[in-house]
Amino acid sequence: MRRDKDVQNSRPFERFKLSRVGVRSVKKPVVVKRPRGKVVTLNAEIELFVDLPSDKKGAHLSRNVEVAGEILDESVRSPVPGLEDLCAKISKEMLKRHAYATMSEVRMKADYFLEREHAGKRSLEHYKLLARAVAERDEGTVRKMIGVEVTGMTACPCAMEVVRDRLVARHPKQRGMLMATPALTHNQRNVSSLQIEVPEECNVEADDLIEIIEDSVSSPTYEILKRGAEGELVYRAHQKPRFVEDVVRNILSRVLRKYRNLPDSVLVTVVSESEESIHKHNAVAERTTTLGELRR
Amino acid sequence: MRRDKDVQNSRPFERFKLSRVGVRSVKKPVVVKRPRGKVVTLNAEIELFVDLPSDKKGAHLSRNVEVAGEILDESVRSPVPGLEDLCAKISKEMLKRHAYATMSEVRMKADYFLEREHAGKRSLEHYKLLARAVAERDEGTVRKMIGVEVTGMTACPCAMEVVRDRLVARHPKQRGMLMATPALTHNQRNVSSLQIEVPEECNVEADDLIEIIEDSVSSPTYEILKRGAEGELVYRAHQKPRFVEDVVRNILSRVLRKYRNLPDSVLVTVVSESEESIHKHNAVAERTTTLGELRR
Amino acid sequence: MRRDKDVQNSRPFERFKLSRVGVRSVKKPVVVKRPRGKVVTLNAEIELFVDLPSDKKGAHLSRNVEVAGEILDESVRSPVPGLEDLCAKISKEMLKRHAYATMSEVRMKADYFLEREHAGKRSLEHYKLLARAVAERDEGTVRKMIGVEVTGMTACPCAMEVVRDRLVARHPKQRGMLMATPALTHNQRNVSSLQIEVPEECNVEADDLIEIIEDSVSSPTYEILKRGAEGELVYRAHQKPRFVEDVVRNILSRVLRKYRNLPDSVLVTVVSESEESIHKHNAVAERTTTLGELRR
Amino acid sequence: MRRDKDVQNSRPFERFKLSRVGVRSVKKPVVVKRPRGKVVTLNAEIELFVDLPSDKKGAHLSRNVEVAGEILDESVRSPVPGLEDLCAKISKEMLKRHAYATMSEVRMKADYFLEREHAGKRSLEHYKLLARAVAERDEGTVRKMIGVEVTGMTACPCAMEVVRDRLVARHPKQRGMLMATPALTHNQRNVSSLQIEVPEECNVEADDLIEIIEDSVSSPTYEILKRGAEGELVYRAHQKPRFVEDVVRNILSRVLRKYRNLPDSVLVTVVSESEESIHKHNAVAERTTTLGELRR
């Protein structure tokens, strides 16, 4: 890293404080202890920031990478359960090493795999983990965020009704069957994320967040689907058509039920983006809120 | 650009010739004269290369960017019809300025828009243009490639049959109607490309290549679809289900019929990639061949 | 777009309002009238959002793309000066068409070129324009943001001092010359952005923002540099070494001086990221603030 | 995966064979046994292809993902040394399961880390591994490729001479010192790759390829550099200025010396790309050749 003594500590010519100074695109292997005692290695992409007062020319950025290295090394010997716990540890140590900073922020992103069984076939499915921690010196608090990104499938409820109306008009005698079975519609790859920010002492399990999203889309996706299983999955997805708006709301609803014990101050961010198969652009829905607001 | 006289012309310590030396990620606005006299400005991303003999330490890379700038400036006053014609002009001029090179290569890529009408609504649809020219000093030839990338939709023929079988089994009396109407299946965003490499004097129109691809997928996509038009498009796409293999073969078939007058030596490359809605991965089919081989 | 009547207007099962619903990755050519009357075509990537009340199942997303298309078509006939003005127009029209929405948001991003002269050579240099507008129904206000992203060069002040000390220690008699000339250091590609959000009636010129950034890095970059000009540029960049922290502060200082007439409420966001040549990661500095806070 | 019995085996309407049909962007954790017995988990991105005869409508793509899954599962129990060995195993098994295919191809790409020590500081440095295997049914052969991508630093030799000339002209009495010490120049992040394709029975160690590239650039890069070490590294990099052309040739030279025992038929591909700090574009040099040709 760049700088250690003289130059950084000198007074800057233009005396503005800075919101965040740090490093981005640091890549490191990270060891975490997942549910049921399984220890896994993740390849994390890391960002490390502190704020900088107006009378200091530069932050000692090499310290950020050093702290991350030390705590990640230690985690090989005694793994913590989540990326967000590592972020929290690193953010606290960064405040110690940057005496001039009032806050520190650490972000991580990593590929993640869970074994799923579908129609008798097991496969390792791919997800993304997101984590962040922010430590505030004055409040003495650390807030940590745990998030996941999940690739699923959405089938459009609107086009399905239009197609059904058309079929009913053409085949009026089959009305009963047509109303009782899902009609064809456009469906597509959907990427949804759910992030929950909690006080340091609270715990949220990433695997639960993945399950919440997979239950909220028209269907989860699988790497291996034999012929019959594929037909079954497609049929079921059409029995549960969803706008991106529906996906976000359904996730919010499940979050409310799942985390009854978390405090009102907990932040929830949900984004659902469908790579529309009938357009060249994507449809997106988002909600950022607190558990308190959702409970009202 | 980096270097002009002494250092580049010095003898390198390790005397290997180099296949290609040049610049990448040069961005420039480019003016071309499209069919029906329409002059359009494209933002091209450009690559410019020459080969380098074993006794020359460096290529004079600033000349590449200079030549490109001069010819693109000239094209504002007298526009040429295609990106590939610009690539050809620049590649020839590059051979003049790099006396030591035996070949030069120029590539361009640009966003491109065509007005489309669908169900009474007009919209500007987005495509990508690809172009390349390679000039060979000894043969005195220039070959130019013109290509397009198109976002469309594919509906899976296999899952459709499985779903139909299931419906027929459950509703045997409606067998007639079920066999006569498309069943639901998974469908998704598909990106297909078609590239044709011809001798300099031949001409291939990019708009025709776009049309060939849009006719070969289950359905083109549109930025604006009102309710009824959307249902209609989805229904029609399901009347024409396609694997990526089908898309590539259908494109090849249309190329054969369209370009009867082009010589056997013409190179054709077709790639079709579907962002599978039921998987987290993509399905891909490719064919690289010559018109001569296709005609056999 | 997906949906027009029935399904969207139905009541959702789970009654949560949504922060933003819309489309992303819409690509359109856009015409703007730049300083000195020059009309240029930009290829914009567009995002269009509204909020959604809790009692409405879906937003009518096709309207977003329609409104954008209509206003961009109109801009071909009577061009407005900036992307942000187009965003403002579209955001206001979106509130009219989505009667249930309390706010709308439009974002655009586009490649942009300016002619620069350096050492007697003219070249078209590449930049990015960023724009956004947010319309609020209750306040009746529109705020618009105009921003730029500029690729420049930074030379590290800290390594330069270390190298200089080392040379002085080894060549004590040349101390005078060594202290008077810049020493070698690591330098690298830097990408900095400056975004300014103003009330609708205020105007900020993107070309000025580009100039502010180019004056604040160690050196602007150029597509064509002949041998002598390249040496000169490199030497001058080393006479003005800069941390990313320095770049951000220098930009803030120039913004303060340039925009004395803008109100205190104006938002300013500056980010500077150096693709460190001695590390595999990047160094980043940021400041988000208001003009009022900077003036204190 | 999509299809298993009927539809794929049916005759296609348009009878063209296809060069490659398969899947892309499959992500899987992969276990390999590195030098000195260390077992590491890599997150691989995988592509799996076969060719398809003209009389078969579709390839059974689910088999590709199944084969990959089985062989990767097995590798957890008995790890093989390299990604390329996994590719070779999978490609051979794919030929067994796709009786109609004449060739199969498997590609993998993964983040990779090696512990490096620099100036007394240890850090895990980030690299990319590239691997491929192609199995040909008729020849009964498998060729495998092993490659690496390394981020290093290049300092320009040309600008250095211009700056030195200028300093000598201005300080003629210091000519001796100025000629004996490196002058300042532009330097930047460089990404170089080296790929070697060998017959199945030959072995090439990825760690050796990384070392070859790090020895060939102006300097390797490190995640942690304290003040003194940073100055030292920068100074040394300037003692070894390199064009991208020099980097490629130096790599070729080291490959020749290192792999005296490999046969003439071995394919070597070297690419070096510098993210020029004085331009917005990149400089690139490439060589694709055989060991036999290099030995001549």
C-alpha cells in the first residue's frame, strides 16, 4: 500500500473532509463456518473504507489491507459463521488503526454454493453472498448487513390472462379446462436480492434469505433437469405467475413472518430484476424500508 | 501515443516476431450512410493492429490512432455505407504507414438502432454492429467482415411436448384442441450473432443480417408492447419453438438463400446463446464455415 | 411493455408499497444541443421508475418506455441542451401518466466526445455523461443531476518522496537538482466523476465539469501523443503528484469557486478511483455533500 | 437440463452440422491438489461443448452438466493436480455419453491465490487460472491447455528516454548521474496471459507460468507495500522499463528455456495488455505459435 508516514500526515492544501477513502477490488479467499458445522472457502471481493478529517492529506491505505489480511488469516484457524461477522471484526480493528477516522466500512461479495435436490437429482446451485459492516466511533456501534443474490424464474401474469382470454374466445366449449390450467406466457431469468442490516449482536442466516427468495419467485432454477422434471418445473412456475412487484412484496411478507424477534430498526432492502424475454430491457422493482415500517 | 523514433526502431534483445501489436478500447464517433440515404452517427469501439518483425523493438502505435482519426474525419464529409468499409480503408492506410508490417487488422463494434413497427406501434430497436478488415501486404488483398448481434426470444420445443403430453393425459377429451394449440414452455432472452467475411469488393448489408436473425428466433423483441400485442407476440413465439441449434441452422439456411451470388470462399460464423430461464447457465450453439461448404 | 389494464390494477395479495418500479437498460439515441450550437447524437442507456402504492398490483411499465420515446422523438426536432433536461421533461410527463405515483425518477448515461488540442494535435477525447431527474408530485418540484466521468492520470506523491530521499542519500552533491526536479513514482489510470444536483431552473454545463476534473488530476490523457509531447506530459504530471484524496479535494475547491451563484441546497458528489499500478486493487476517495456545507 | 429423448433425436428440418453445442456460465466449486500437497478449492466458471451431426435436432445438454458434476464430485475424494486434468477427464467422459459427437471441449476459468513474500511482508496475491481440453474421437487424443492471467506493472522505455534527454539538456553537468539512474516515465497496470497447450500425458505447472510472467514485466504487484518497500519496488520497475512487445518476447524466451523437454507441436499463446496511464485506450501485443517454430 501506498503511504505510511510523512506525506499522508501532512496538511492538505484544500481543507475538506472526505466521506470515504479506501481500497476496492481486493480479492481474498475467506473461510466461514456454515450451518451444520460445514467449513467452506469463499473467494471474496472486498472494499475497505474510513472517513478522513479535513486536516489530514491522506489515509494510510496499506493498513486497511493489512488488517483484512490478519483477520482473514485468523479466521482460517477459528472460522466465524458469516461474511458479515468478518466485516464487523475488520471494521472495528480499522477504527483502532486509523485513530483519526470516525467511521469505518467494510464490504464483501462472494460466490456461494448450496446443495439442492430437485426431482431426485442433487446439484450444487450458485448464489451470491453480500455483506457489509459499518463501525461508528462515537456511538461505539457496529451495524452489519447480510445479503444474498439469487437467480430464479418469473412467469408474467398479465400476458397469461390475455392468452387465456384469446383461447377461451376461440374454444368456448373448453372454457372450464382453460380456466383451470395455466396458459402460456412469457417467462424469463430473474435476479433478486435481499439485504438485511442488523445490530452487531443479532444474527441472520444467509441460507434462510436464499430460501425466502426461492419461495417468492415463480420457480427456483436448477443446473440439472431431466426431461420430465423440466416439464414439471415449467408447469408449476406457470401456476405461480409473478410480476417483479409480486416477487418483492412476497419477499417482504416472508421477512416479516420469519424475523418477528428482530428490532424495528432493522433495515430491509429488496430488489427484483427480470431480464424480460419479450423486450431488450429489464423490469425492476425495489423496496427499501425498516422492519418497524413494515409492521405498521 | 507512446513512441516515435529511436526506441521503437532499436533491435530487441529477444528476437521473436509478434503476431499482433496495437491498441484496444479506442472510442470514436463514426459516421456512416445507411440504406435509403440516411446518415447516422455511431459510437464505435475500435481495435487497430499490425504484425511486428523480429528485428524491431516496438510498433509505432500512435500512427494507428492517427490513421483512424484521419479516415474517420474524412468520413464525416463523405460517409461510406458500412463500418466494414471504414475498417478496410484504415487497414490499407495502416500498411502504408507501418512499412515493416506484413498485415494489418482493424475491428469495430457499435450500438445501432433500427425503426421497427409492431402492432401499430413504432419503436427504435437496439442492435450491435460488428466489423473487421484484414489487409495482407503480399497478397495485396483486404478481406472485410460485417456482423450483427440481435436480442430475440426462444421458446423451448422439448418442454412444450412434455407439458402437452401431461395435459393430454389429464384431459383426454380435449386432445384435439391440445394438439392444435401451442402448450406452455420455458422461454427466454436469446442473443444471436451472424458474421459474414467477404472480399473487399463484395457488399453485404447489415440490416439484412438483422432481419435474417429476427426471422430465425421464436420471436423478435420490442421495446413497446401494449397488452394485446404482447399476448399475440407471446402466442406466436410459442407457435415457433426453437432450440439454439434450430436458430443457428435456420440462420444458415437463410444465408444460403440470400447470398447466392457470393463466392464459395466467404466465411460465415453464427452463434446463438439463450439465457435459459430454468437454469442459471446459458445454452449455446455455433457454426463456423464457408458458403462453399454449406452449398455442398 | 407488459401490462395495461386488468391485472396491474387489481389488488395485490400482499399490501406493501414499493419504493421504485420500472425499467432498466433501455437504449435510445438522444439528440442534445451542446454549447456553440452544435447538435450531437448520444447513445443513452436509460432507467425509468415510479413508486407504487400498496393497493396496486403492478405499474404500467409500457407507459415509461412510451413517454421516453415521445419526448426523445420531440427532441430531434427541438433539441434541449442537456441529458438532464430530457430526464426532467420525461419525469414530469411520467407523473401525469402514472396518476397513482407520488414520485418519478429518470436516469441516463451516455458516451460523449469533446475535441481537445494538445501539443498541436487535435483529437476527440472520450468521456461519460451521467444525468438524473426526480419529480415529486406533492412538492411539485423536479431536481435534476448532471454528472461526468473522466479518465485521467495520477502520479503518487508519497513514493516520489521516498525515491527522492533515496537518490539524495546516494548522490548528496546533486541534492539541489534532485530537490528541484520531480522524482520518478508510480502513476496510473484514474477515473473520476463529479455529479451536481440542482433545482430544475438552474443550469450546469457538463463541459465545465469535465474541465474541472481534468484540471484536478495529475494530467489529462490524450488519444494521440507524439514522442516529444508524451515526454512533456509525463514530466508535467510528475510536477503535480496527486493522491485520490487530493483529486477529490481539488475538485471540491474548484466547484466552490465556479458555482458561487448556486444555492446552498445543491448536492455535490465526487468520486476518484485510481487503478494502482503497484497493486492489483484500486484506491478510492469520495465526498458527498451540499454546497452549503462546503461554504461553511 | 433441457431435453432427453424424443425431440432432440428427431431429424432437424434444416440439415447442417454444428461446430459446437453446449452450455456456458456453469459455476462450480472445484478441488485441486497443488504443488507441495496443498489441496485448494477453486470457484470455476465452466463451458462444455460437443459437435452435432446434421441429422440430429438437438444435443442432450443436461448430460454435459451431469458429467461435470460427477467428475467434480469424484475430485473432492481424489483431487487431481490441475484444472486442465479435470477438463481432460470431463471431455473424455462427454464423448462416451454423446455417441453422435466427434469431439468434445471443456473450458474452465477460476480465481487463484499464491502466497508471496515481498520486503518481509507476506500476502496472498490474486491470479486467474485458465484451462481447456479438447477430445477427438477419431484420433483418440486429448489435448489440454493450461494458462494463467497475471496483473503486473509496466514502465515505458520510450518516454523515459525523452525525459532523460530533456533533463540532460537542462542539467549538462549532471549528465553522468542522469545516464546512470532511471528517469521518470509513465507506468501502469498490465495484464498478461500465457497459455500452453500440450498432449494429455505432458504436464505444465500453472505456478511456473505465473513466475514466468512476473519475471517478464517491469515489476510484479503486491497487495501490501509499506512506504520503503513501495519506493524500492517503483525504483526497480523503472530500472526495467518494458513495452508490451518486450513483455511478450521475454515471456516467449523464458518459455523456450523452461520447456526444453516438451515436443515441437506444443502451442503457446502470449498476450500482454497495458492500461496506458497517458491514454484512455490500452496497448496490446500478442504471439500465437508453436514451440517448434520458436526453436527455429
